[in-house]
Amino acid sequence: MSGILVEGVSHERNDGAFEVSPFGYMLRTGLKEQHWRLDDSEAQPFAVFDDVRRGGGTDYLARLISFENATAPDLRGIAVSFSSDRMGGFLPDEVARIDAVLPLLGLAAYRITLLNLAVDMLDTYVGLSAGRRVLSGEIRRGSGTTLTAALLFADLRGFTALADMAGMDLIARLDQHLEAMVEPVTEQGGEVLKFMGDGVLAAFPITAERTREEACASAIRAAQSALERNAAVNRLRDRETSLDLDIALHCGDVFYGNIGAAGRLDFTVIGPAVNEASRMEALCQSLGCSVIMSESVASVSPVPVEPLGHHRLRGIAAKRELFTLCFSGARASRP
């Protein structure tokens, strides 16, 4: 029994290949269908024809199937090609049978493309876990769940002053710093829940498969790596103002779900634990630390921690005992 081999091809690795392909030619000339005989000396010299010949192909049947959806103009359609190894290629009745099933293939491809686009879009814009929840139908305001998680709240110091120099270079630099924060989170099994200007809120949920100790350890490792990678970005831009990174780590219960107006929702986390993490991060400058963690995280830290004493967090009545990491860069002198 023969099978199907599916090969993914990155557009970035084949820049310009489509334009010089049979399909690019068909789009430019307004053709929807074309049938080339590869033994015809007058056939266009497309590079793909050489690949087909090497595989034993004797012809190249190409079709463009348009989706024709005005509300999604970038989803233009699909391009399909077939080849036969028979001398002379496909017979007319075989081409007719292929054309008869192509509309069904186009409909199936359209539905699959829409689903893949929705999944990729939700994963990209709201996060993997939140995206799948939304896609499964959790779109009612107020719906959600309470979960316990280790939280990572990271923010760039000094970016607000640079924001006055608005421009594409500033955006490019911000993207580099955000990537330095986000990659360690995903590598440690966490999820970025929200970008807040030049800051990031991420969570490491505590589940049956991941204990509180493991979730907090993952958050700590992500914080350490984020500081190292952010420093690397600053070194690459040593002629520019350095942007330090402040990180707060906390653990607690949060509401994870839909909030907002009836016609515009946001799938995010809210709750006292999120507020405490934000207030802790705000103390980094005054305490001269790049990382501040609560007792709930410090008590299960896999690496040594240093006590910072009890401090009052804005909007919270009782003082909180705070800690920092005992590693180079966690506690630094700041102006």
C-alpha cells in the first residue's frame, strides 16, 4: 500500500521561489488551469519541471482554486499540481476526473486553512492555553476558572524615557527585549498571558503533573535566563541606553478567564496575587534588586535566596517578607 508524504516548506527558506514557479506564472497571466507535457521542447523552463522529470514524471497538470471570500482577501485559494509517469502523461478522461473532485478538495482545504489560521492566531495573540480554551467555546463574559500558579511579572526599566524617540528602530529593540523575556518562559513550560507595553505577565500553573515546588522552580529558572538574555541584548546595543530588567515572582490563586465588555473580551488572569506581583516589581529599584520574590516562592526555591526584610506593598495592608536570589546580577547597585 502506498502512502502520502507531507513536507512542510518554509517561505523564508525559499524567498522568491513561488514567483518563478508555474503557479506564479499562472497568476501573472490570469490562467486557472494548465497542462504541460514535459517532453515538449517548447514547454516553459521552470526549475520544478527538472525535479518532476528526475522522478519519472512526463507531464505537469496545474490548477488554481480560488476561495473567493471578500471578507478574507489574503486567503486567496490553493494551488495543486499532478504528474503522471505514463508516456504522454494523463489522458483527457483522467484530467476530467481530477477536475471533477478538485472543488471538493478546495472546500476541504478552505475549511482546514480557516481552522489552522484560527488556531495559530489565537495561540499567537492570546497564548496557547487561553487560545485553545477560547477555540473550544469559552467566550462568555465571566466564565473561567480559579487556578494556582507561580507568576512572573517582568518590566523594562528606562524604556518609558526612550519611548519619546518613537520609530521602527525602537520597536525592533523592544521586540528583542520582549523575546529575551518570553523565550525562557516558554522553555520552562510557562505561558505568557499578557504584554503590557514593555512588560510581561506570565504564569506557571500548578497542576496534578506539576507541583508548587516545580512551578516555582520553573519561574525562577525563567527569571535567571531572562536576565542573562536581556543583558545580551544590551551588549548588542552597547552604543544605546541600557535597559535593565526587573522581575517579581509570586505564587497564589488567580482567576483565569474572560473579562471585559459584552462585545469585547480579554482572556487573562486577575486577582490579588497578580496585584501583589505588580507591587513587588515596583520595589526593585528602591531595593536595588533585579529579582524580588515572595515567601511563597522563596520557601521552595531550588537555589539560595537572600532575605530583603518585610516591606509594605502599595494597596496591601500587611507587610510582606521579600527575598532575592543569591546570584550575580540579582542584587545590583542601581542609581
